[in-house]
Amino acid sequence: MQEKRSDSSAVPKNQVLVKPEKPSGFLDFLPGEFLAREAMLKTIDRVFRSYGYDPIETPIVEFSKVLTGEDETSKNIFAVSGQSRRSEEEPMSLRFDQTVPLARFVAANPYNANTKEGIKLPWRRMVLGPVFRGESAQKGRYRQFYQFDVDIVGASALIADAEIVAIIYDTLQALGVKHFLIKINNRKILNGLSELIGLVPRPQVSTDDVMKAVFRSLDKISKIGLPAVLAELAEAPQNDFDPRPGLDSRALSKIQEYVSLEGDNEQKLAAAAAVFADSPIASEGIQELRDILILTQNLGVPAQRLLVDFTVARGLDYYTGPVMETVLTDAPEYGSVFSGGRYNNLMERFTGQQLPAVGASIGVDRLFAILEHLGTLPASKKTVSEVVIIRIDRSLDSLYLSLARDIRALGYNVEVCLLEDKTFKSQFNFALSRGADYMVIVGSEEAARQTVKIKNILTRQQTEIGVQDISHYFPKK
């Protein structure tokens, strides 16, 4: 008597089903989406490597003290729970970007001239990986997302800043993006703005902290509009430690004049030079922008792709010079997709010394979401399988497995169909649904003749060949 097989998939009566939902701001990718995103990443990787950037990897977890030096972002950091409770172990958190870990990485790997080990400066690096921010999820804005960064460490010359701008341009060109603008500004000009509006230190709040609050407000102009930003800048501090600017009407008028400078790039810079004629730091920043515009032309960046925008401040506190943001003009509501700038002070936290650095970062998932929204993603397959061997005769399993092994050895991705229904129609339709390029068909008749039938799904042509001639049909890759 045949033993009755129990159904292991049956759900116990008292079991409570768990709803298959994920937290807001975190993404799943189906195979087709993953492969399209993977193709995008390969294109980015190719451009970055063409400029000589070395790939590295750092952990997604850092000691909290490494990350929380930047007060503005510390409130958005995910703390790691469940770690060992040994008294000597420092609290840890998930990284919120790739730049602070870079600073720690460089400081931890100084170059040793005797052993020739460590990081020899100047150095170009690239890195890809997830970062985490504990903030509200929005359109194109996630709590876990991948960043693909390029940075140059140890180079103070503006040719490095210009190269970062050129990489932004070349990357978007390689991805087939046709409508975008690279907006550039300089934090030195914003520092001059601090002098222009007459910021003064308070007993418990430094002028630098107040100016950072001004930067953060200016960075919101594209999102909430100038009137809302001016209203925010006028808000009085709520206590002695509140860095809110609380600007008066004269200062607000100066800011409105500053952000309203118009014309082409050179006209804007000329107007800014007049406004900041008495500010050496702002004048230096204006000249740096002029130099970058020239250098990027030498690198093949069309002038019409660059826009001097005095409202660009970049949200993070560590930028010290030129800053840049890239927006796709067909989808400006998504915000910046490739941004960065110069940060010469970040390494000081780890080494006690300044070290010039400049870089930029692609928000991979945001860019992917935009390209998907615009319908400009290149067509991609839904599977990695190139060949599907249908399994219509269980007695031929050994042959199917041998064929799969032989075709894989030629460099192809091969799967043997595992569908329970062995009818030809079901096996055939399943193979078609996988989206592979070829289907291999072997039944008892073909096996007796020692042949296989191969159907090219794209051309719909079917060929019968000898088993020993497989390598003739599938040339080795």
C-alpha cells in the first residue's frame, strides 16, 4: 500500500498569518527591476573607472562617535540595537552617507613610505553601498538607499573639482539622460553672505552655527519657495541654544537680493562680484566658480549644462568650497540625483590636520525611480537565464543535467525547468514566461536519435542537432 504523503504546505489552524509588508522607505526589487538597476550601476561603474577611481568597501556599521560629529544629521541616524553589552564596546550606528566613512578610512590607512602600504595621496576612490537615514519617506526619498560615490582626497587644485563636474556630465550622458542641469555654487560665497547680513555671535550659539542654519534654509528654496524660506529665516530663536537666525528686514532684503541675481553664468558672477566687492572670502569663491567653468569646458562639458545657482547650499555641514547639485529637468520634483562638493575639514576630526577633498554622490535608487518614471530605462530582461531546458521526461533527468552542464561550460546561464507539470504545453509555456533566449527540448524520440531540438525564442527558429554538436550551436563565450 502506497504511503500517503502529508502536505507540508498546510497552515496549522491556530497559526496567525503575518502580513507580508515592509517598512516605509525601504525597497524591494523584482528580478526585472534588479537587472535594470544592475545595468545602470555597471554603466556608472564604467565611467568612474575610466577616470581612474579605485573601488573600496567599508562596513555599513560605524561607531556612533564617528558619525555624529555632524550635528545636523545625527538626529537621522539609525542606532544599532542588540549588540554585545560588553562595557568596553562603543555604541554603533548605520552609516548615513559614504563620505564620513571615507574620512575614517583614509585616517586609518596612512601611507607608509617604507612598506609602500596604505593610501598614497592624492587618491581617487569610488564606493557603492547602502546608506540609512531615519527620516520620513517621500517621493524618490528613502530610508535605505544606495549611494555610488566618487571622491578625490589630497588634491586642492580646482582641476579636481572640475573633474567631479565632468564625471557627473559623462555619467548622465552614458545613462542616456538627455535633459539635466548641473547647478554649482560655492560655500565661500555663502560665508561672505554671513558678513553681508551682519550675523553676530550669541552667548550660547556661534556665528558659524547660525550661518549653518541659514544654509539649510536656503537649500530649501527649490522645495518650499523663497517666501517660505524668508519667513523661516525671520523666525526668532526659541531659547539661548537655538541657532535659528531671526533675521531682521534689512538682512532679509540682502538675502533676497543675493538669491535673485539673474542673467547667464558670467552675468550672475559679475553681479555677485559687485555685491560682495568688500568680502575677500566671497570674491575668492566667485573666482573659483569662474575657473571651474573654464576647466569643465576643457573636459568636454557643454556650457549650457552648467548653471550658477546661488541658492545651492547642500544640506550637510562639512562642505567648504564649490558645491554642486544635478537635477533632471523633466522631473525636478524628485530633487537632486548627483550632488557633492569640496570638504577640506572633514578629515581633521580624525587626524587633527586639514586634508583637501572633493567628491560627489549618486542617489542610485532615486535616479532609478526617475528614469523609470520617465520611461527612459533601457529594456532589460526579467531573468538571468539564457537557456531553459524543458523537462518533459523524468527518465531523461541525467541527460538534462549533462546538457545543462555542457552549455554552462560554454559560458551560458542555463536552468533546467523544475515545473511539476510535465506536459509539453505547460513546460513550453513556463520556459517562454522565463524570458530566456533559447529553449532546449529533448523527449524520448530525440534521446533515441541522440539529438536535441533548440528553439531560438527571438527568431522563433527551431533546429535539431546532435548532442555532440551543442558547442557548434552555442559558440563559447
